[in-house]
Amino acid sequence: MQPNHIRPIPKRLEKRILDYDAKHSDYRGVRFYAYLTTIRKELVKITVAVRNKGKHTRLLKQVAVHGVYSDNCLVRDMDYSFMGNFRVGWYDEGLKYPNDLRPYYNDGIWYSADYKYYDPWAYIVNPRFALTLKEFRYSAVDIQNPPCIISYLRTYIKYPQAEYLVKAGLGKYVGSTMILKKIGSDKGFRKWLMANREELTRRHYYVDVVLRGYKTGKPLKALQAYREAKINLRSNDSLKPIRDLFTGSQRERFFDYISAQNTNVNTYNDYLKACIYLGLDMSLPKNRFPHDFKRWHDIRIDQYATARAEADRKAKQELYENFAHIAEKYLPLEHDNKNAFICVIARSPADLVHEGEVLHHCVGRLNYDQRFVREESLIFFIRAKESPDIPLVTLEYSLQTHKILQCYGEYDHKPSENILHYVNKVWLPYANKTIKKLAA
């Protein structure tokens, strides 16, 4: 296939392209159409770019040629743009550029490129032309209506059994070389396809599921469910406990088990996490595969919830005790001396929650209680002396730097100047002086 073999667009096909474009495209940028023809007895697809010139004129330009037997395609005045799009140059059609300079991809010369490149999606205006050629008379291209006719016909040339798939209503598997080879070499597989044609056309199955269904005789739905579950198991990090417990051939037994128990991977994962928390030996079959999964799932989840609640109660009790101990230790930092304001230390995590709820900020969350217990920072409440029980301003004091880390009022607003004066000029010097005494 040489550039000098390419003929101009036939008038009847040019008219068909323009008519289709007028009816189906409101887009004013470049769009692509294609038509089938022969060059030196080879069926080719010629891609045509179309764009507007002014209000009533449209320009057409041949930009790519793909043949069924050619390893390379021909491309002219077209280049890749970002995001997988293509840009087309129209210099020879009268659309000039600044200083009449051509862009690098717009020299009007046909270049050779790899077959798979420079092949934008394009509506083909004469798809049945392929059926007029003797070699493709039985290709079933009119039934398949493939996204790319040339690619389909290249497959058909190599694997004529593609026609068998298409006419059986299974054209969606034409792209699988494994299935095409199996059809060509295994009569039993062809019979199996016909016997399961209705189910195969109803939904799409993975190629390996189809081949395995034929080999094992297992239901396609079950094999597809296994396949999808395996994909989910590989990609979902939350299912790592199952991946670690069931490896290799054990996973097949696991999927058989959850299918037989009418459950799913996520429910089993909840059961497994509960068992691990409870310290059960999951190498024992009675724990891995309980006879009545639903019953034992409910039992383990209930035991898990009870154990977690008890652990949380103990942890909370310990937190409250430690918090109260630290508050008592730094109680001397409280201040109440001839001022309009007082400073009191938080006595419990509940005090932080109450302060945060009243002032609508985050002191009751985000682990401020843990930082308090670790003696990283302390939380103090600034109150008006005349109303000491009403939250006003909250401050966080660093025990490492002896500085105020945060000081906010309601909705994290900056306190008034008189409060800031009290905090920075009165309380902070007093607190730092008291800290030194405590250290001594």
C-alpha cells in the first residue's frame, strides 16, 4: 500500500459523510468518519477528518489509511494531542497559521506508522462494502457490527471460526484468541457453546470462566462469582485477613464454603476478625469452616462485641484515673487572683467533651485527652469570675515549650483583647513560674 495508490474521496461517499455529519453532529471541532474501499485488491478503511470553515462550508480531508493485510498504516497531517485525542492540520485547505508557517505535523505528506496508531474512532458510512468482496462474503460483519471493522476482519482472516461465534450470537468473545483457538481445535467445545448459548448471551462471562465451565462442567454463574470474589479479594485491603488465612488452593475451598453456606466474603471477614480478636485458633477446621456459619457468626460477633465493650470500659476507667492524676499534679497552675477572669484546669475527659459541645470546637475530640495524660499539653478553661461555670475560652498549654499552643472561644473565634491580655500577661507568666517551682 503506497501513498500514490490512494484515490480521492468518491463523490457519493463524500455526500454520504456530509449528510450524516449534518444530521448527527453539532460539534464545531474536528470529527472523524471513514469509508471502506480497496487499494491494489486490499480492503482498506480510509479515515476522513471533517471541520467547519465559516458558517456554511465544511472541509473534508483523508488523514489515515488502514488495510486488513498491512502491518503499517498511512497517516497525513494528523498528530497525537493530549488525552488520546488527535489534531489535524488544514494548511492546504486554506486555513493559514500565523506568518503562514505550517505546524510540524502539517506538511501534506503521507507517512507510514504502526497499524494500531493514528486510528481515531470514526463512523463508517459503507460497512457492507466488505461483504461485496469474495474473501469476506461470509465474515458476518453485518451481524457483528464491530467497533473497528478492519480489526475484526484481521481476526477473521486468521481465525475464520470468528464467523461461527458471531452467528451464534456470541460475537462479544471474538476478541479472545483462546476461545477462537479452542473452537477451531475442539468439537466438544463447539457443542458446549451451543448448549450454553442462551446463558452466554444473557450476560458477559470472563474468558477463563467460559473455558473453565467447559472443562469442569460447573455452573457458569458460580464460576463467575468465584472470579469476581477473587478480584475483590486481591484489590480490597480490608479483606487482608482472608487473604492471609486462605492461600493457594485453599481459596477454592473457601469460595465453595461461602457459596454452600449462602453467605459472602464480607460477612465471613467480619466473622474472621471477631475470631482473631477473641484469640481463636483459625487453623482448626471447626473455626475456619463452622458447620452452621450463620449461627456461629452471630455467636462470635456477640462475643466480640462483649469483649470490646469490656476492654473499652477498662481503658476508659484507666484513662479517667490517669487524667485525674495529671490534673491533680498541675492543679497549682489554676489562677484566681484579683482579675475579672479565672483559669481552671480540666479535671476529666468528660470536661473536655462538655467544653467542646458548648463552644462548638474540637477539644472534646482529636485525642486531646491522650495528650493530656501523656503530659504533652494541658487544657485550661478561662471563665468570667462572676460566672465560673459557663464556658468562655479554651486554651492548650505546652509542657515542653511552656507556651500557649491554642486559645479559642466559641466556634474557634479569637478571644477579646481583655481576655488575651489576661491569658498572655497575667496567667502565662504565673503558670511558667509555678511550673519551675513544681520542677524544683
